[in-house]
Amino acid sequence: MTKPSISSTTKDDVPALQLVLDQTELFPSEMLPEMLGPSLAGDTEAFWLTCHLDGKPVGFCFTVPEELADGTWNMLALAVRPDLQGKGLGTALVRAAESHLKGKGQRILVVETSGTDDFAATRKFYVQNGYDKEARIRDFWAPGDDKVVYRKAL
């Protein structure tokens, strides 16, 4: 596998990233163009990063500033094509987001995920990438589906 490249998401990345969303079912792919709109127009501090492999978009990361917090950001979405998961591309995206935020003098990056068994690998991924489990909110997403919050100081 060639080395991935990570850059700001562009309009040209959208069709391939919609396929990533269709494969991962992170959220409905038809939402992506509207979600990306403010970033593409330069109307927000929030940012999207795309991971390219052999010139093709294969994953993305979406990070937003937390309102009313000083230097705290939330990574709202991270996805990599299922056939490429476990190859370091998610880690590369997370590190790129962290580097971007460090370069802007930001302090903390948080990530929220599900506490169900289906998300055990996701929780393990964040721990392996230096995130500490900070909180669990029982039954947040639905009955029996807790929100688990991870934190990393930048």
C-alpha cells in the first residue's frame, strides 16, 4: 500500500466520500454535500480532511469547535472505507486533525461514540491513539446505547 495523503476536503472528493458513507453507514450519504457546504465556502472554523490513497478519496474526518469553550474541539465523524480499515488510515486522519489543531494553538480534542458492542473496535481505536475515556452517559443515544466520551490534550 502506498503512503496516504491527507488534505482539506474538496468538492471533487464528495462522490467518493459518499461511497465511503454508504459502505460504513456512519450517516446517510445524501447529507454530505450540505454538511460540507459551510467548510467549502470558508464560512466556518470547522474542517473536513480527506485521506487519499493512490489519488482516490478513501476516508475523511470532520472536526468542529465546541461552542463556549476555549480551544476545545469535537471530532464529529471519522470514516475509512471498510476494506481499508486497520491499515493506519484512520490514525493518519486523526493525527492530521490533531496537528492542524495544535498548529492553531488549540487545547483539547474530544470524540463521542456508542457504548454498544458494535462499537467496541471504535472505542479501542481511540484508546490506541492516546485518547482517555472521560465519561459515559447511560442510555444517551437510545435505551441501552450509552454515549462514551474520549478526550486528548493537544
